[in-house]
Amino acid sequence: MRSVIPRISRDGDLRPDAEALYFDGHSARPHKVGLWIDHATATLALRGHGVDLSWRLSDLRQVPDQAGAGELVFGSVAAPLARVQCADRDFVSRMPHLRAYRPRLSRWRLWKWAGLALSSVAVIILVLIPLMANQLATLIPEDGERALGEATLEQIRSTLDASGAAPLPFCENPAGLAALEKIETRLAAEDITLTVRVLDHDMVNAFALPGGHIVFFRGLIEAATKPEQLAAVFAHEMGHVVSRDPTRHALRSAGSIGILGLLFGDFAGGALVLFLTEQLIEARYSQDAETAADIFAYDVLLNAEIAPSAMGDMFETFRARFGDIDGVQAHFLSHPKLSDRIDAARAATPQGFKARPLLSEQEWQALQAICD
């Protein structure tokens, strides 16, 4: 809309109501302009070198003075990028329509976009990342998978060391290692390459890592009441190794934690590495994966002439020590209910099954003292 206000004459007889700087929003160059208010047409005219504009008074909006110069800064709804900077503060009183910008944000629309954003993150973490992890787990070469397991184990050792001076030590008592190797030899019914280590920590736990690494904690060995219980845990972890569950879990955790790191700003990854370490130590696979590892363990134990009920005895020991739900670490508190796993292990033992002794009493004592 073009105003009928006359332009500035050369002799300066027609003086503006105020002088200002005009920024078109496309370049940083300011334009000196004069401002005229025409109440008859309810418009504001901006006239200057290369500038000939008319804005409706009802469209004017005051914006914050980002420079902190105490000047009046305003724009127009019709030209959202343009700004006028005026040092004449009294000019405001002549424009009663001038008011602050108030973005019209619909609360419903805000919640809608927030919900869509959260849904997108959920789909990425719960659907896309697991699918990609399952595919990548089958493509990673064995050497790469083993290197991933070794790097993860070193990270776990560093994280769990209370002193912070050195990684958590391995337990290497020769007699204890010989007893553990005897259990491994007895269970090794398939062509599986394993690296079995014991960490000197009182955590009651055992876990598998990518590349065939199986790790026991001293606390688990000390808490077991007989070697067959430890063999049951060993066979269960072998099931995860064969199914490559640790690799899938590591890829899923790393992908999910990476997405969360981008969202919450932990780009350095320090807290995320610690969280990933905890996730790998206390890996809780899906109910199907845990059940499959149990079933795998039953077959391995039977072939090794060890009663699968030993797994039930192991769970019973820990249930008596920790309770059915609270306090049981990692794999002993996986998705399947503990009492159901006890019943399943005992049901997997054929009637009249005759087990062959696993370790002598001396060997068992040496294994429990593996960290001495």
C-alpha cells in the first residue's frame, strides 16, 4: 500500500516525524531514512536513499534491542526480516499500535511436535538401531569382533578399578586356572574359540563379550557351592557367544547411547562410555536370547555328562542369597523369571541321569582360590 505522504524535499521543508536506520534483513548495510506517521491512512512511511516503503501501523511490532543501546527497534509483520532502529524514544508515544512481538505458538502444536520428536527418537532407538545391529553383527569379521571384545574388556577393567591407578587385575593362580581350563575342556562340544578370564572383583556376575570372551568375577566363583554350578554359568555364556548376542548388544548400546549423547550434549562421550561399560557388564538380552542360551546350556551340560539341574541349583543358591527379584546381578536377573528358569533347568534333566564328577575337591578349592 503506497502512502500519500510527500517525499522529503531538497530544501528540507518537509521534516520527518523521526529519523532512523533501516535494515532490509538481506544485507548488513544500514539505510538512513525518515519516518512519517499518516493517521488518516494508518500507515508509517519510510523514505530515504533507495528506500520507499509504507507499513500499516497495526502491523508494527517492537523487538528487543540486542545491541543494548537503549534505542527503539521495531519491524513489520509484512516484512519479518526488516528492522528499523530509532534513537527517538518519544516516537513510541506517537505509535499506539506498536507492541512487542508475541509469537503465536499453539500449545497443541508444540506438544504435537514434541511428541513427534520423541516418537522419532524412540523409533530410531527401539527399531532402526536393533535392526542395523543385527545386520552388522553378521558382517563383522572374526578378527574385528575379537578386537572389539578385547577393547571393551580393557575399558571394563579400567572402569571397575577402585584405585584408578591400574586396570582391575586378572586372577592367575596356576592351580585355579588349570581347574577352570578343565571345565572349559569338558564343555567344549563345539568348535568354539573362547578366551576365558577371571577378574578380581567381588561382583557376583559373569558375562560374554564380542569375539568369544567369557569373563567371570571372583565374587561369582566364591558364591558358587559346587563346580557344576559354575559350569552351568559357563555353558550359558557359551550360548551367547555362539549366537553372537554380545556383539549385537554392544552395537545396539553404542548406537542408542550415541543418539542420546547427541540429544543431551555429551559429545566427549565420557559419561556414555561409563554407561556403555555398565550395559555390557550387566547385559540383559531379550527373553528369547536368554531362553535360547539356557537351552543351549542344557545340551552342552548333557553332552559333558553334567546334569542341567546344576543350573537350577545355581539359581537356587543365588535366590537364597539375594531373593527372587532384588539384588541378583546381570544374567541372574534377566527377562525370564528366576523361578521359571529353575523349574526349566530341573525339567531338562532326564530321569535317572547319571552325572560324572567334574572336579576333585582339591581342584574345586583351587578354583575358588584362583585370585589368591
